[in-house]
Amino acid sequence: MKDLHTLTIDEVHAGYRNGDFTCTDLVRHLLNRIEKYNPKLNIFLRLNPEVLDQAARIDREIKEKGINRPLLGIPFAIKDNFLTVGIETTASSNILKGFMPQYESSVTQKLLDAGAIFLGKTNMDSFAHGSSTETSDFGPTLNPWNIEYLPGGSSGGSAAAIAAGLATAALGSETAGSIRQPAAWCGVTGFKPTYGRAGRYGCIAMASSTDSPGPIARSVYDCAKILEVIAGQDKFDATTSPKPTDKYSACSGQGSLAGMKIGLIKEYLLPEMRDDVKKLIYDSADKLSSLGAQVEEVSLMDPKYSIGVYTVIQRSEVSSNLARFDGIRFGHERDRFNDENKRRIMLGTYTLSAGYYDAYYKKALAVRTKIINEFADLYKSYDALIGAVSPGPALKVGASKDQPMFGEMQDMLLEASSVAGLTSASVPCGFVDGLPIGLQITCDQFQEMKALSIAHCFQKNTDFVKFPDLNSL
Amino acid sequence: MKYTPLIGLEVHVELNTLSKMFCSCPADHFGKEPNTQTCPVCLGLPGALPVPNKKAIENCIKIGLSLNCTINKLSKFDRKQYFYPDLSKGYQISQYDQPFCSDGFVVLESGKKIRIERVHQEEDTGKLQHTILNGKKVSLVDFNRSGVPLVEIVSRPDMESSGEAKEYLKKIHGLIRALGVSSADMEKGQMRLEPTVNVKIEDDHGIHYTPLVEIKNINSFNFAVQAIEYEVKRQLDEFSRTAIEKSATNKTTRGYDSVKKTTFLQRTKEEAKDYRYFPEPDIPPFALNDTYIDELRNTLPLLPDQIIAALIAEGVEPKYAKVLCDNKDSYIAYNHNKEKEGIDRAKLASLIANKKIDIGKDIPAQYQKLTQSGITDRQMLEKVVAQILAENPSVVADYKKGKTGVLGFFVGQAMKNTNGQANPQIISKLFLDLLSGS
């Protein structure tokens, strides 16, 4: 039998059904691994104190009623910006240290309703300000593939938890790259839904106009199963769409890509990109084409423009969203904001100030509209657009130091799709220097089914999902 | 030298919706135990999001419609950012450049139009309580009011006297109450007033404008009048000493001291806040269509001006029409009895307006008693009537043939025989009784 920590959702359910192991067995196994590896990797900030009791309850439910809920007994790692009742929630910031949520976030509530069990909360860049986990007030997470390297971020803890086999599935959130980039750097699958497809209520806001909760898991199919649970209108989030959701797990029915037209974004093969990374992207394009898709090179606005647009919009919203941490409530003074938090608050305050608003925020909104229109035009002809997730493989620990634009540079291939609110999968597509590389498959708004189907078909016909050897740790 | 005060008014009205503007907490906060009507949204907890209250927005639009505003097809909320301990999110959700309603007007009695610049929707803040706890001076925050729907009505500086300002305010107050969207109880802070005042001075050297002054949070019409009058005098005095004229940078904010009846400086423009408005990303913009706006228009009740016009058309004297319109119970009593037999509408309206009739008791009976005049002695009048009938048998015969118009002849005779002293209503009734009986 496969190791318990490598199993997918369906494999776990099969094990429960066959009586091979119980939820308690699986949770204990993962807790043991967490105990062993977490001190080195710094993935979990804290564990759910009730997890074993909850596992016992789930075992009784399985015994009595069988597996009647889609995620019953699936152990999740939850990014620390989702409010979870009974588990301290800090968004990796000291200013929220000791904060016990008064309510459950909409998506974690949906996971719980579907039978999921939470192992604990994972590390992230503080308030999601970064793409490395290095801005976390609780130290960086290390990449399970090589602990000299970063896992990416901001959902770095959730991605690393999957890579290291410390959880079966994970919840992340993406503002611009925060699911897809750490998934790529850790060699796992991440999925960013359309903005407004999954509710943000109870997810500590970074940039409200692009924040999107989404899954990080062992496979595209697992991501689809999780999305099936968390997608849909949230009555507490006015920006969620009333559009009906699809049965996303049906993406596994995609046998070939015949009839699909896929655009390979030329500008995303950056001049400074390593040839071996570029080759993996071209190979992926060939693979998709061999699966029946018609793949062509397409042209998109230079990614440098979306860096500017995204930075202005995101910093502006951050400066506003963090105003509630005013030092009067939540127990701690504002001096607990770290340098990156302060940099973002200051820049955002500046771009919204009288006399500068028109030059920065308003102009950024105008270019954002241009980006949206550009994508809309392309999606008239193409089912999906592909490119590298990140300019290269994971960078070394310390790489973000003294780099105030580190995140924006690492996410330069993801920002345009985020400001346009698109849906996108990040799937492993090979390795360079023993570090994973990710391919993004990006579709138009609310085309989750299409993105998942293409990504699943690609994953089923490739062999890039691997497990790092942790024995050397 | 000639001078003219220029007065604009900002009026805040707390709506009486069941729930708050962006969450489902009760909106009625007056006298409630502190912090018992709160939730993650109005407390501004991490991750909480606003979901707009449809009813509140409809009420805001109704206010706009009743003020003759244009309802904007595209509208949105914005964040108005400032720090204050009673502001839970560090920003207030308000409307900046695309309010729900703009460009309306109110017509004063004189026929003068006061232009309305905008009517927009926002949320109220919490409340600070400065008190002593265990011998220590403390400031406590009560978030029960946080997120209560607030509508702001902004006029142009079209009023030229405190009298006009008061009339405008009373009109707005009457309108809000007629719409039923707020009790607009000033003592409970459900309606708050902020006049902006300056003075136009014409002298030998030309026309001068004194610097703008905004007077904050006044909660009675009379205080508004007093504050405006004080401020006009103060500004004239200041101008005569300094000759400082209005500029883009010298607007100040003053408070009103209702005990000393004076205004006092609170803030100069240099200290003015930059609210860093930007579109609220948590609430999608609104696209309103004509059908929806017309539907709302159709739900509007009769408004004070319309009620007064209708009363005057029925023959009620304008001054009484106004009194009836201002007092809902009187207006209902009038409407309920105006069609009854033997009642003259103008007379009824004047009796009710002058409080000659107790509207809590039998209104027709009081009316009859108050309107009876002349000889009311039944026995004496019966004799007069019987005599007239006996003296005019041919006319009685005409009546019996159906010529009921002759009743007027009989009444005329009776009035003549009593030197005009008989009560015509009683006589008519007696004639009818005797004619039908004999």
C-alpha cells in the first residue's frame, strides 16, 4: 500500500471504505510527520487542539453512515488568513497574536460542512504581503525540495504542507499569484478560481478586489473536488456571483483536448528566463498539442504594465484594509506591523492621497480595464492561455531581503490574470536543478470547468507530480 | 453697504430600517444596552464584509425622488478614510462621486427654489462615552450605532436668512416623516444639521464674500437658527475688522455652544482631513434601470406639498391646510369626517386646526354643536314651520307631486318669519319631517 501521506482524496476515501485505516490513523500519521518535519520546515504555525477528537467523531460517522459527505475525514492544512473558530488566527502577523476568531470563514465552514478536518494553520507572508513567506512574523517556511530554498508565497505553508506530505489537501488564497506561485515552487497543484466564485467572508483581506480563496492539493482532480465544495454564492460576500457552479470533479472525464484552442503567451517567455525553464514550457505546449489541442503563440500586453497596475491597486486597498488594526482593539499596538506591512500601508496611503489619486489609483483602474479587455479579446479565439507560473524555479532563502518589489517580480506572469479576475490552474511541468517548475493554464472568468479539464488532461498524461525525499532533513 | 447671508445645509437622517446598512443587526439602537447589537461586520472584525441593505437604498432613493432629484443610473459606494476610535473599520462606507441621487430642489412658501446638490447613502459610526470608571477617566466605545443607515441631504447655498433655513429644514423634516423612512426625532439624533454659512457684502468697493464656515452637528431647528444668526453677525464683524475674503484655503469648521449661543472654532482648512476616498471594492457598483426607479416612484405616499395643494383644492384655507398637513392625527380626523352629512369641509378644517374640536371624541356631534347658530328652540321652530305649511297648501301639494325644490321656498319663509334668526339646518329637517309625515 502507498504511504498514507501521499494519498489523494479518493484514495483516502477508498482506504476508509475498505477498512484499511481510519481517519484517526491518518491524522495520527500526519501529526507524527508534522512533529518530525515541522521544526525544520516551519510549515504549520499551530495545530488544531481538537483534531484527534474530531477524527474520532468522523470515524464513528463513517462506521454508522458510510462516506456521505464529499470531503469526509480529509485532513486539511488551512492558510492562516482564514478565520477558524477554536484555532488562533493571525495571518502570520504579530499584531494578531492571540486572536481567537469569533466566527468561521465562509469557505472553511463549507469545508467543515463537507466533512473536512483541520490539522492546523499554515505559515504565510504576513497579511499575505509577499511571495516567499519571508515576511511572516514567525519566520519563513522552507521548501521541502531543498531547505535552502523558499516555498514561494503567500500561501507558502499550504503548498509546502502538500509537498512534504503533512496534509492531504490545503486551502490557500490568491491576490495575484499567492496560490499558483507557491504551488509551482513546491511542485504541487494549485487552483485560483475566478474572483467572486468562492466567498471571501472571514478571509483576512489583502486586496479586496482580487482576493480569491482556492485549493492546493495533490492533483487537479482533488482541486476540483475541493472547489466543488467551496465555490458558489456567499450571502456574506456581495462580490460573489450568483452564477450556478459546475460539477467540477467531472473534469476527469476530459480524455483528449481535441477542438481546444490554446494560446502560448509570447511575452511570458521572458528574455531573462533560463532556457531550460523555457524548454519545459515549450514541451508542455507540445504535450497539449499531442493531446489534441491546437496551440499557437499569442501576444499579450508586456507584463511590466500589470506589475504597475497591480502594485498601485493592491497597496491602496491594503492601506485601507489594515486601518482597522488601529491599536485600540485586538490587543496589540500598531508597532507590531512589520517593515513590509508598513511599506505597503505608506505607499497605498500615498497613492490614494488628494493630488495623487488621479495619477496613480485612477490611472491604474484605467489600465486594469485595458487588461480586462485584452483578455476578453483573446478568449474570443482561445479556450485557454498558457505560460510559466514563475520566471524560474524557487529562489534561495533570503532572496526577498531588501527587495521591496520581490513579490511583484516573482508574480509578474500572474498579475494580469489576477487583476482581470480570471481562473487559472498551476500544474507541475518538470524540474530544473531538482526544483519544480509550474505551468499556468488560464481561462476566462467562470470557465473553471475548462481550466480544470485541460489541467487534468495534462496531468494525467504527464508524470511531474513527485515527492521530495525528506529523510535527509 | 448691503449684505446677504448665504446658507447651505447638510442634513443627516438615520433611516428606520429593521437592520443596519451592511449587516443584519437591528438598526434601532436608541437606549439599548451598549454593544448588544453588534456582529463581525459592524465591529469591523478581520475578514468581515459589508452586504448592502436593499431597503435602505430604496429609502434613500425615495428621499431623492421626493426632493425632485435625478436618480443616477450608475452609482457606487466609496470608502471615506479617517481615524477615530468609534469608526470600527478605519473608514466609513459612503458615496463620493456617484451618489444615488443628485440635482433636486425644494420650493419654499415664497416660491423660492432651494437647490439640492445630492442625496447619498452612508453608515453611522459608533459612539464614544467619556466617563469615570473605578476613579479613572476613560473613554468607552458603544458600537450599537455603528453601521446604522444614514442618508445625507446636501443643499446648495441658496438660503439667504435663518428663516429660510428653518423653513427648508422643516420641509425636509416633514417630507422624511411623510415618507415614513425615519422618525427624524431630533432629540434622538435621528436628524442632524450642519449649516455652512458665509456672507455676501456689497459696498462701494464692490462685492465681497466672507470665508466659509461649516457649523457641525446641530440637533434642533432653533439652534440652527441661532447658530446661523450668530455666525452672520460674527462674520460681518470680522470682515469689518480684517477685510479677509473667502478663498480656496480658508474654510473653517466651528461648533455651536447652545448655552452661550455662540459658535467656536474647531478646525481650519490647514488641519482639514484628506479622506482618501476610493471605490469600495467589497460592494459591486449599482446599475439602476428606469423600471425600478418608476416602481419606487409609484410607492411614494402623498407628500406634504401635495397634501396641502389637495386640501386647498377642497376649499380648505391655506393656513389650516398647513396645520392639518403637519399633524397626522388631525389630517386623518379631517379626512375621515369630511364626507359626512351636513359637514362643510372648510369649516371642519378650521375647527380642527384651531383645536375647537377634540379629535379624540365624536367629531360630527361636536361639529354640529359648534356650527349651530340662531334659534335652535325646537318647539318654537316647529310652530313656525307648521304655520307656513298651513298657509301654503298649494305649495305643499307641489312638493307631494315631487317638486322637492320648493323646500327652499319653505326655508326662506321660515327665515323671513324669524327675522333670519332660525337655524337653517334645523328648519330644513323639521320641514322634511312634517312633509313626509303629513
